[in-house]
Amino acid sequence: MEPFQTVKSVPTPFLRNNIDTDVIISSRYLKTVSRLGLGEGTFAAVRFLEDGSPDPDCVFNQPRFSESRILVTGDNFGCGSSREHALWGLSDLGYRCIIAPGFADIFASNAYKNGILTVVLDRAQVEKVAAEGEAGHEVLVDLPNQSLRLLDGTVYEFSLDPFRRKCLLEGLDEVGLTLKDHGEAIAAFEAQQKQQMPWLYR
């Protein structure tokens, strides 16, 4: 997992409340166990018209946000089912940070495990960040300092669970964290097991 330090980007403004994981990615995409390629189906319900053509009015189809790495959205983002594919799809679209007044708990927990920072700001601050995106202005998200800086110098501070912050900064998911803390013990156990039960490794 790529360590998270800072992200500077024009934010994508998508200020809708109660966006559930089925809107983020439909259940028909859940057949795959690969994290790659899911960006194509992410937000398909709002990106495409009934005939399957891209909706030119949809913010996700506008060229000015094609390189965006920051998504600004409404309250209770990621509610509904706990499908981790939603995070895989968002990551495949290039997003490393999502800013909202609030997130569904399971979604926020899954986000940091997939290298995506969730930033909670109050509604007025979220609307200001979204307006920066509409104006084409970049914003800077600084995880080490837990701050977000606008073009005019305005700084919004945000809080984050210290454990999640550590994992994001070091680029560690749960497997990576286990190997970092217990890798030598695991390797020693495997070496001993290979001698005692060699048939397991044939």
C-alpha cells in the first residue's frame, strides 16, 4: 500500500448526502476479487445515461476533474452494505482522499485499510472546499500535520484516529502491519515447520 503524506489536487465536488455503496459500485461488479479495473463501474449509476453513453453533465465525466485525487461529498457517505469493492473502485479512479461532513463507520474503517484518507469537516468547510474545486483551484491535504490548505491560505484542521494515521503514513494495511511487527517470528515458524512437515510445502 502506498504511504500517504500529502495530496495536492483540484477536488471533485459531489455534494450529495447518503450516497450508499450500491451507488458507488453496483452489486454486479462484486463477482471479481481483483482490485484493478473497478473504476469503470464506479458511480456508473450517475455517470451514464439510460442508453449507456456518458452523461456530459456528470462531474465525474468532466475533463477538468479527470486527474482529481480528492473527492468532496455529502454527509453519511458510504452508507449501506459494507462492500470493500467500493473502496477498490474509488482507488482505481485515483482518489486518495475523501472529504465529507460524515462517513458510515464501516466505510471509513475500510477506507484506511485501502490507503484512502477520510477527512471529516463541518458542512460549511466542506462546501468551501467543493467551491474551490468548481473554481479549478487545487487544495493541499497534509496528513502529517492533519490539515487542509486552500489556495487563499485558509487552513482547516482535522482529527484522525492515531492508529489509522500511523497505518496511512507508513502505507500499512493489516497484513503489512502484521508482517512488520511479527515477520521474523512468522519466518522462524515456517522454517521450523518446513523441517518438521516438509510434505506441506511440496
